[in-house]
Amino acid sequence: MKLNSIFLLLLAIAMYAGPAVAGDYPITKFGATADTSKLSTLAIQQAIDACAAAGGGRVIIPTGKFKTGTIILKSNVEFYLENGATLYGSKNIRDYKRIKTEYISLRTQDSTVQLIFAENCHNLAITGFGEINGQGGKFEYHPNDEGITRPHLIRFINCQDINIEDLTLKNSGCWMQHYLACDRLKIRGVKVYNRVQENNDALDIDGCKDVTVSDFTSDTEDDGITLKSTSGRICENVVVTNCVCSSRWSAIKLGTESSGGFRNIAISNCIIKSPDRQVWNDGSTDVPLSAISLIMVDGGVLENIAISNIVVDNTKSPIYIRLGDRRRPYRRDMTVNNVGKVSDISIDNVRITRCNNYGCSITGLPGYPVERVRLTNIAMYLDGGGTAELITQDMPETPKAYPTANMNGPLPAYGFFVRHVNNITFSGIEYYTKTPDARPAFYLDDVNGAKLTNMQLPGSEKNPANILLKNSQDIDIQGNSIAKESACFVKVEGEKSSGILILNNILPKSCTVFSPETESKGKIQENGTVKY
């Protein structure tokens, strides 16, 4: 009995003197102070180093406010923030370590700074219900200097088996999170507010494989959930689901940095909404740019993309798909010799409200079409008000330009402007315009193989046509309806237009099937028979 009492006493003393739980390393045990006038960088790093040396465990940020410069995570370490814990990044750039990484990409050819960094590590985690606040608004802004003069909040490079969970992340100097060339990354339940600088992305997944992002909420000055490929490594096998995003630019974006490309991406059950505070850093109250942007401009591939069950509120150009030819190299000593590829995309069950009058676009390049795209079950409530002059405006190809959904201003169609595309399907599309729009709902230019079926179009007496086809072949238009009187249903232009089938559509009495100039050219099939 006496021996048992002594044993229990010794055990209690050991538990009090050492970590509260085996493998836990509270930073206060290493000298960290809950005082933001003092730096705790050294103490936090010592806790991480001790945890890693012991084979792994949890480094704990306890309840309180702590300040740090750059800290470097190591394999088998979980960085855990207790509820009520806030870790502030220092406002002094001299408190950050400038790091030259081993992995070469567009954004790592120079030394960079970041608050939390790891490279060539495995089994990493940042978890808990606390907050990390980068205080990034205090750093001087220089365009396109991600990580050079303003720190990232989190940057992991060439790491495996990563878990980021339940945190609140605020106010990074530039991109909030950058995961580059990582495998088996899980991000769940994270909340991001990042509106203190330009280039304030919420999440950048760059050349990573086997990634899940779920239950993620963000409000950002720049892009929201962004997939990139800033090296030759493709970004693939990525699932994004159950997220709420607001963004000034693109809420969900693949590109624009696209050297390796994107493959096998599934995005579902997301809400894209106006920011809670729609006043931007420059004082404007501009409408957010794009909800979904799929962009390839640097020679990689973008293929096997499935997007479904998306709700969008308040944006200029909700859907933007672009193949360009910028060919930006990701190393200074290389040349990109090929045009990229965009193919095999499906977008289904999307509801869009408060849509500006810019229109959506799907565009390839002459000789390099976007291929095999399906858009189904999309309801779009638009401002309307577009003028007839927009239909005949010059639409330059600009293959080298930085790709944005508003690069050409309001488009020649209030719905979709489609150019240089092979095999595209629109089915179950519904448009509702607040004010009449003189542009067509669809403008197809150099399209080979298209189906437009089961659509509800508002129509307008201002419309010269509801569907405009230019130099397009093998177009199947069936089972659609027009709500209001319009001049005509379909207008065909261009000597290369042929093989156009129009069948079983419901039109107002005064709406002719074809425009007069289309009638005179033939090459049209109506109800299965060749006219003329």
C-alpha cells in the first residue's frame, strides 16, 4: 500500500513537471510569453525542434496572445492552437527569415519570407480552434512580389501528409496559404479573412496531388480557392466541397499560372457570395469579377474537370473558360514551345443571381480549340441592358494577355460568348433579364459540334437574334422556348456555317426561325429537312 502511494505521488509530480499529455509541448514551457510586445519566435522554434527530436507530437499555443517571426515546422509535428489562442505575425520584416527553397518554381527562384514554413517534410498538421493573424497590412506593397517583401502566412513545399483543420486565418501579407508540390493534403473547417493587401488569395494549391478541401469559408481581396501550377508538376486529384467563398476577383479559379496544368478536379456544393464588406482596399465598391474561372495559358493541360451544385450571388462574369498562349516559363533558363490544352469539362446545376451584364465566355484560339464541354441545368438572373453595338464590337484574340473574365469588357452575348470550341453542350439553361438586352443569349463563333437543348430564353424585341452563329458547323438546336417577342430565333453568319438543325422549338408568333439574311443563304435544316 505504501509503495503504491509513493508511485502515485511520483507519477503526479512527473505529470505536473512535464508535458500535460505525452507528446505535448506547450510553448510557454520554452519561454514564450503571452505578450505581443515581445517576440516568442525562439521559444516556439525550440518547442518544435524538441517535439521533432522526440519523434513527434503536439506543439501547443495556449490561450493568450503571442507574437512571432518566421517559424519552421518539421516532420511529425502538429502545431495546435487552443481555443482563445491568437498567434500574431510580427509587423517588422526583419523578424522574418529569408529562405531560398530547394524546389524550383515561378515563385521560388528568389529568397522568400513566410510566417510558417516547411519544406521536404511529412506528417504535418496545423490544427485547433485558435487564430493566426499575419498583420499583413503593415507591409509595403509592390506588385507581383509574393513572398519577396510581404510574407505568406503558411507556405509548405514538397511535403506529404498534411492536415490543416478548424483554424481561423487572418491578414496575410500576400497569399494566405501556399502549398507547392505537396501530396495528400487535407484542409477542413478553416476560416479565412484576407483583405489587407493586394494579392490576398485565401488558398493556393500549387502542383499538388491527392487534395481535399471541405467546409472552408473565406472572404478575400484577391482570389479565393485557387489551383495553380507554377512548376512542371501538374495539380491533380483535387476535391473541393461544402465551401463558402467571397472574393473580389475569382472565387474559384484554376490558373492563371498553369505550366504543368490541372487534371481530375471535382468541385461541388459551394456558395459564392458577395463579401460581407464590399468596400475594397482602393476604396471602390466594384462587383466581384468571376465565380468560376478555368484558365490555361502557359502550355499545360486542363482536363477532366467536374463542377456541380454551385450557388452564385453578385458577380460580373460568373463562368470564364479560357485557353491562351502566354507561354510564361517557370524557370528563367527555359523556353515554353507549346500551346496548352483545355478539354473535358462539365458544369452542372448552377444558380446565379445578381449577375452583371458582362456575360460568360468559353474561348480557345484559332487552330487550338477548347474541346468537349458540357454545361447543364444553369439558371442565371441577369441585369441585362446590353446594347446592339456590343454585338459588332471588335473582339481581339489577345493570346498573350493576362487572362481575366473582363479583359474585353461586356461581351457580344448576355449569356455565353463561345469561340474556337469543338463539341459543346448547353442543356437546361434558363435566363432571366431584369431589363431587356439587345444581345443574343448565345454567340457561337468558329464552333464545330454544338447542342443547345431544353433552354428557356427571355427574348426581347431589341434582340436581332436569340442565338447568333458565325462560321460554325454541325449545330443542333432543339426543344427550346422563347418567352417574349423577338425578331428571330437564329441568325447565321459566315461562309463556313453549315449543318444547322433546328427542331421542336416554341417561339412567339412574331419570332421567325431565321433572320432574313440567314434565309437567303441556305445550308439550314429545319424539322429534319434541308431548306432550299
